[in-house]
Amino acid sequence: MAVSSLFTIEQHDCVAVVTFDDGKVNAISHAVVDGFTETWDTIESDENVRAVVFSGRPGQFCAGFDLKTIMLGGDRRNELIMRGWDLVLRLLECPVPVVIACTGNAVAGGAALLLTGDVRLGAAGNFKIGFNEVSIGIPLPAMVVALAADRLVSREVFAATAGARIYSPADAIEAGFLHRVFPPDDLLDGALEEAGRLASLPGDVFQMTKQALVSPTVRRMRERIPDDMELLARIGG
């Protein structure tokens, strides 16, 4: 089912497979946020959905924010960044299990999107995963640092954030971006198997336990948003 031109939903028993595909690099634009919101509203209103697989297009999971909008600066840029952060938080707080199928490159905001998954599986290949912001002269938002500190292996947090290290899929396992890597043709089957396992757990108990896990991280992320917006105003107008 095509919810928008950018997102499709396929039902596999009680698992919804959401595919994000803009035909290019899967950059986060205003249109993407609109499509995501409509898609997630559909999923969360369907009582038959007990788990979600979130996937990108072959070779590209997500390239982060749309550079054309970011380069414009001003209110339009700030609005997109705020909406993008809301998207990340919504995925992180999703009450049902979310399995990310990272189909390729996941950089900058795409790496943050990847880290929202309860289980994060990746495609093997010559792909780039990580936060490149510092290497191109952009401070990594404090709310993203908070997410990275929670999700990544502690010894890799500095390298992955301030150090702007970019990982291959295999190295991304060691850092904590990914839990497992599959041959590209096997990734969806692996994600469906894991999502099905999680969907079989008692839903209310899972939801309460997940909330206990993610609530402190979400709180720390939200607390940092005002400082991040102030920093944006200083560095980019």
C-alpha cells in the first residue's frame, strides 16, 4: 500500500514493512516528514500491527537532511530540523517493536534515524554509516549526542560523534550502530524474522519495558533542543 509517493506499507501477518524511497538518496525534506507522519499515523492506528520493519531503498537508507533546504537557512531550515528531530523522537518512542533494515548508507541525520531502532540490521557492502557533521564544520546537535551516548558502545561514542568517524557495516556492529549484517538479498527476511519474534511477545509488557528503557533518553534529548536551536541561530542565521 502506497501511503505517499515516498513511503509504502506492506503487511506481513502482524508486521508492517515500511519502505522509504525517494528515488535518490533518501534525504529528509518537508515532503518526507509529511509522508512519514501520514505513514506512522496509519501504522499506529492499526491494532493488527504488532511490530514494524523500517527500510530504505537499495544502497541508501537515509542521507540526512535535504541540503537544499539546509543551505537556505532561516526559518524554513529551522522548521525542517525541528520536524526532523520530532520524526526521530516519534520512531524512538514507537510503542511496538521497530526493526531497522539499513539498506545502505546512513549518514548524519540518517545515522540518527538508524539509532531509533530497537533492533538494527544492515546490508553488507561498501556503505557508510555514521555522523559526518564535525568533519564538514557543523557541530553535532546535543540531542543527537544524547541519542548516540545511549545507543552506541561507550568506547566508540567519542569517535562516532566528536571524532566524526564513518563506519563500514561490519565495523558499525562493533560501534553499536548495527546488531547484525546480512547479504543485501537476505536483509528483509532477517528483519521480518526478528520483527516476528518481537511481535510474539506480550504487547503491553513489551511496551512498558521499552518505555522504561527509552524515556530517560527521550527526556535528555528534549532537554537539549533549546540549546541546539540557539546554536543554529548563531552559526547559520
